[in-house]
Amino acid sequence: MSELKTDKISPRTASGTITLGDSGDTFTVPSGVTLTNNGTATGFSEPAYAANASASTGAVNVDASDNLQFDSGYGSTVTAYGIRAWVDYNGDTNTINASGNISSVTDNATGNFTLNFSTAMPDTYYGLGCWVKDGTTAAANRVCMANSAATLTTSAVQVYVYSAGSSFFDPEKLTICVYR
């Protein structure tokens, strides 16, 4: 093995290009070495963190359990719990206006809907946040909840929408977030 020690490498021609090695070659940078970009190098980015590796870029952190953590101005870095699925749905017309990770909504009966996930939840320990609008008013006396008689599954969740008088109805606007 040969070793080259120098303080500077410059291109031989005016093109300004230096090629290190050939396609498929591997260059190893020993631990403890610092590479500094003085603002002129391109093609460098923040490192991608390997699974189960503890790493940090200051404001954003991926812990040893692969949890994304960040400080969003609250003074401490904490785990982010994301929205795993969401839907903006019109129960009158059985129309999905917009969604994320919802493949379809099944209209089971008046005020009874099943949200089908595009990508399954990792388990059934998730929660729902709901907002209901009926006609021109936000539904103050309307309730949206998971069907307690049905078992939550990793592929879908059934929800009921009803008024305070226990009358089921199809809302003009039903917005649901599934979080975990």
C-alpha cells in the first residue's frame, strides 16, 4: 500500500477537474477526520441515518429506535407523532375530496363509514381526530367516533357520525385524522 502526503491537490489543466479513482472504487474516510465544504463543493448533503442509529443534525434527531425528534421552537427536542392517514370526505355524495393513506371510504349505512388504509397501520394503537360540518354550520352538536362495537384493525377503522339526539346522518363534510 502506498501513501501520498500533500497539503494541496490542484488540477493540471484549466478544466479544473480532478478524478479520484474509477467507477465502483470505494474511498474510506477514517473516523475522526473532518471534511469541510467551503461553499464551493457540490453533491454533498446531510447524511442519511441508518436504521437504529442514533444521529443528530442539531434541530432534527433520529433516535436509536428510529423515532424522528425535533425542536419546533418549544425549547426541547421531542419525538414527533405524525398523522398516519387523513381524509376530507363528503358523506352526502360518498366522495373523497382529498386524502392521504386512505384508499377508499365504504358507506355502510347512514352515518356509518369505514376508512380503508392504503398502507396498514403497524398496530391498532392509533387515535382519531374528527371534525364534522353539516350544511352551513360547524356541527356543535354532532359526534364522530370510532365504532366501539367493531374491532379496530390495522387495515381499516369504522366511524359513526350522529347528532346529539343519537340520530345518525351523512355529513356534508367529514374530516378525520388518524394519528399514532
